[in-house]
Amino acid sequence: DWRMAGHRGALIVLEGADRAGKSTQARRLVEALRNQGYQAEGMRFPERTTEIGRLVGSYLEKKSNIEDHTVHLLFSANRWEHVPLIKEKLKSGITLVVDRYAFSGVAFTSSKENFSLHWCKQPDVGLPKPDLVVFLNITPEEASKRGDYGTERYETSDFQKKVQKRYAELMDDKSLNWKVVDAAQSMEDVHNAIKQLSEAIITEARHQPVGKLWA
Ligand code: NYM
Ligand code: MG
């Protein structure tokens, strides 16, 4: 069966501002793909359980302060430390559904004063390139209807508006397979849209080598 061993899995990333529904949709996608007979696993960044991840987690929870450039590099290092695992999984035929990736790294840091998009991208150059980046698009107004933001760093509507603009700039890069999904639709409709995009890319990616991001 074409879903079985011998082909690599696809690298699928979900991006979007806070409250767009990424984590819920990532979970549902993994579940749906498995039900269709694909091998699929979830992954998220930041992955707060490693040593680097704990530093980042405590920064986000405002339990520590880390200089802005430094924390940007730690977010990136948290992805790089997972690259051997990512490559291994893809090679063994597992499709990875990743909740945030380098695009979050760039969109968030470059929303701070005096950080260029160019500088922010550099540490992540060469990471495994996603076969598909789904952008869950939600306006700040719709996001605010979903209740208050949390209390972590960056969770204010002013900052989130800047983040949205940076994502828009990143989506101008046509070397990446960006797909925008309207996240204001029902959870079911969003899920079906993502599932359809994902199944198509799994078929397309299986005979192609994994690319290098921004390289
Ligand atoms: N974030 C996430 C960054 O600032 N840089 C990064 O590289 C990544 C992956 O962390 N507000 C920010 C975006 C989020 C926060 O994400 C934590 P989550 O998905 O709520 O755990
Ligand atoms: Mg969050």
C-alpha cells in the first residue's frame, strides 16, 4: 500500500497568531491522518521539556528575563536540537504535524523594536524545509472574541497585530508552500480544509528529498 514504508513522511507546519486554533487543529489532523492509515505524529515549538526549552518556557511565563537576541537564538536552538529526530521520523515514513516553527520565531522577534526580518531568519536557515505551511488566518477582532489572551509574554493585542504583519511579509516568500486557511470558519471546516491540503502534500512529498529552509 502506498501509505506504508519506503516513502518519507511529509513535514507539515501550522502557523498563525495566538488563538487561531493551531494546537487543536494539529491534534485533530494527526488523529484524522492516522485514521486514514497514515503514520503521523505531532510536534510543537517551543518544545518546553528540554534544557533549552525550559529556559524558553520560563522566559515566556515571565519567570525570567533573557536579552532579546539571546532568547531568539534559544528558540532557534530548540528547533535545531530536534533536527536529528525530525529527519529520522520523516525518513521512517512518519508525517510530522508541527505546531509553530521558524516562522513563529521570526514573526515574534521581528515584532520587537529594531529587529529586521533578515536578521531574525538567519539562525533558522538550513532547517528541514516544511513541505506545507498552513497559515490559520484570524483577524485580531475575531481572535479577541475567543476570550482574553493568556498572561504569557507577547499575549497582548498590540503585539499580536505586529505579529500578523510580520507573518504577511513572510508569506510573500514564494519558495515556500504557504496555504492560508480562514480560521474564523467552524472548527470542522477548518479541519477539513487542512486535512485535504495535508493528504495532497503527503502524496507529493513522498518521492522528493527534504529541502533546506531559506537556503
Ligand atoms: N514563540 C514561539 C516565539 O516567540 N518564538 C518561537 O520561535 C516560537 C516557536 O512563543 N506566543 C512564541 C509564540 C507564542 C509563544 O507558544 C508560545 P505556544 O504555542 O503558546 O506554546
Ligand atoms: Mg499560546
